[in-house]
Amino acid sequence: NLRDYLEHSGYAALSLYGLTVFHEALENNVFDGVVIDWLFGSQTAAEAIRSVRASENPDAPIFVLTGELLTGKASESEISQVVRHYNVACYEKPARMAILVADLSKRLNRG
């Protein structure tokens, strides 16, 4: 899984399940970067992304993952708007973990 891959690559990583848990963690932690699914049931990650940009580390790299563009459950226009407005990268699932971690490392100036 991605958390294990990140840890194997030298990152401290948390798996958080659900938007409420994410918001609580963001209130109590400063994240260097965020990898988040776009869809949580009927909700999107848009508000969580806005919260990261208003957090103690507003420049943290954010990666949105989705596997629902082809099904139509995820809106390409909504994701595009978030990508432009909040400087977010979007990867379709299944994401290539080595490429995602290389991108994260580059954005964190670690690679």
C-alpha cells in the first residue's frame, strides 16, 4: 500500500480514513505533504484541500488520487478547478507509486 511504500522510501506516513479524521489530524499536526483520495462517499476532498492551504504549512504538496473519472463519479471539471486554484497534482488510480513518490520528493526538494 502507499503508506508502506512511503515509509520504505524514508517518509513518515499516516493513513487516515475519512474527512472528519483528516480534519482532526490537520488541526493537531503539520503535514509536509498530503496524498488524498478525491471521493469520500458523496463528498469530495475539495474542502480538505482548502483546509491544507489554510494550515500551518499552506505550501505542502498535495496529491489527489482518483479512480472514478472514467465512471463519471468524479468530475473532471471539479478536479481541474482544484488543481488550478490550489496547485494540486492529480493521479489516476492505480497510481504508480514510484512516480508519485519521485514527484513528492521533487516538490519537497528531497530528490
